[in-house]
Amino acid sequence: MAGSVPPAPEFGQTLPIEAAPEVVAFLAKRRSASAMTLTAPGPNDEQLSEILRIAARVPDHGKLAPWRFIVLTGEAKDAFAERIAPLADSQANPTKATAALRKLTRPPVCVAVISRHIPGEIPEWEQRQSASAVCHQMLLAAAALGWGANWITDWYSYDPRATALLGLADGEQVAGYLYLGTTTEQPQERPRPDVAAITSYWSA
């Protein structure tokens, strides 16, 4: 994998805004890896801790950290998949729902990003968006460190029985499952939006 992650800045440390062409080059061709191509090895505990630290450096109005992480690996991940497997039969398309579980069982590391609303002055919508930013930042951090990564929300993100087994409290939602591992197949470019077609300039 890529080199080590720099230490976290000290509180109050000046963080200059600087051009980073290598980051732009990375973002210009960022591509998710298919969850079905991810296999061992995955990030170890230390590497995953660094990925989560970077993921948490997202816009967070009010500094609320309205999200948390649930890590699923090894036998615990297998046990979770086994316990939610019977729930696939009651989904709209049981065959498709059962097949979707392979996205959970195949990658060696899974991180569920849990969105939570903290009552107060900050609108709930902003807090939920911050959780989505965490998912994307984790995707970027993992890829930048050389890991294959995929962000998925499948039926087990929404089925209340599955989220109860995951340990969600009232008001919490799964913002996404992040699957991490070593990719066995390099991803190919896919169609992208026509940015000009979806961009407009407001005028008075």
C-alpha cells in the first residue's frame, strides 16, 4: 500500500491553502472498485484507524460529529451477514436481495457509517449531509492509500430489522457501508455526467 499517513495537526496549527496538482490528478480519475472484486488483505487495525481519522475531517457545522462508525471484520462480519440473510426473503426481489449480500461477505473489511441527528441549532439536513461527506472522504482516503473501496447502501441499510441487528438507536440511519480490500480487477472508466448540461449561472 501507499506510504504512511502524516500525523494529525495540532489544535490551532496553521494549515495553509496550497495548490496540490497530485491531488487534482488523483481526483480527476477517482474510480470506485467493485465490491465483488475486493479480497484480502484489507487494511489492518492501524491502517483502518488512519482511514477513519481522515474520513472524520469533513465539513461539520457546529462541530457535532453527527455520525459514528461500526466496523465489521472477520467472524463478526460473517455472523452479521448470516443473521440478516433470512431477511432477504421478505424483500421486494428476494433473489436480488440474497445476491446483494455477497457485497458484504466478500470484502475483508466493512465500515458502516451511521448518521445521527443531534437536536439543536444545526438543521438535521446539514447533519445528514455531513455523514455523506464522511462516506466520500473515507472512499478517497482508502483509494489514496492504495486500497480498493466501494460505498454502498443496499436493502440492509434500510430494513429496520437489519439496522436493529447492527445496533442502531432511534433516529440513526446507515449513511453507507464502505467496503475495503485489495482489488482483484482494476476498475474501468464509466459514463460521467455532462457537467455543462447541469450547470447554470444565476443572474438578477
